[in-house]
Amino acid sequence: MTPTLRRAAIAALLAFAPAAFASAALAGPQYVDASGYALSGYDPVAYFAKEQAPVGQPQPAPTPGKASLTAEWNGATFAFASEENRARFLADPAAFAPQYDGHCAFGVAKGGKVPGNPALWRIVDGKLYLNVTPVVVGFWEEDIPGNISTAEGNWPGIEPNAASTLAVQELDVAAAPLTN
């Protein structure tokens, strides 16, 4: 990617961020989209059982949770594919919840708070990170440790801002938990 195209893509991401600051959260500090669930209704524990794709390749699709298997944490409802996953989450929610309250890890590294796409995920050092678009994933993957380090430094100043209610535009998989 050319430096000009890279700057344009980062500028587009950051242009998206101010609207996120002005929006009110649907439920607490955890990002919750129109589905009404954290992670668009995907099972947070199931990510940790999946084999990750190598950097530069798309990850496997997330596992839908069930509307009948939920738990409340951090002001949001999480859905689960099994009772076992729900029990594991309840034993240590912070171990399974996405970093930065489900917001885009690269966006946080760049100083913004935009929605994370649950289909664009990666587990690094036992933590779940989301990004907003496939292009942004490419930028984040250029320096995952550096981006995490920068995001960790930025997060305390960003976290108190209102969570975004903006929709994730490129969610390629069906959102919201299964009905049973």
C-alpha cells in the first residue's frame, strides 16, 4: 500500500471516530450494536477454542451465541453457544471479553473509539482484539505488539468517552444470537 493510500485510510478511520465520541452507548461502556448484544451476539469464549489463521489471512467466522444462554457483564448482554462456555465466562469475564470494551484495537492505537467487528478478531497473549474493517486489520497486523502497546497507553484517556452506537459496516456474518 502506498504511503498516500495508507494516510487516506487512517484519515478515514479517524474521521469516523468523532461521531463515536458524540454517540451514547446502548448499554454501559461495552460496545453493543443494534443486535442488543455485546460482540453482535457471538460467543466470546468460543473465539479461544478456534485455530487462528496466520497473520495476513482472514480468521474463522465467530460462533453465534443463543438468546437462551446469556450473561450480563460490563453493562452488556453476552450470548453463548453452550452452558459450558457461559459458565467459563461467568468464572472470569475479563479473560474472555474483547479488549477496549469491544472497540477497534487499531482505532484505539490511533486515538479513536470506533466499533470493533466481531468477525475481524485475533487473540494475542490470551486477549481478544477486534478491528473495524479488513483494511484496518492490515494496518494493525503490520505491528501488532507496537499497536497494542500504543493502544494500552491511549485507552485510559479514551475509555471514559461514550461508546459508539454506529453500525459496523462490513459485518460479513449474520449478527445476533440464535433464537434457541
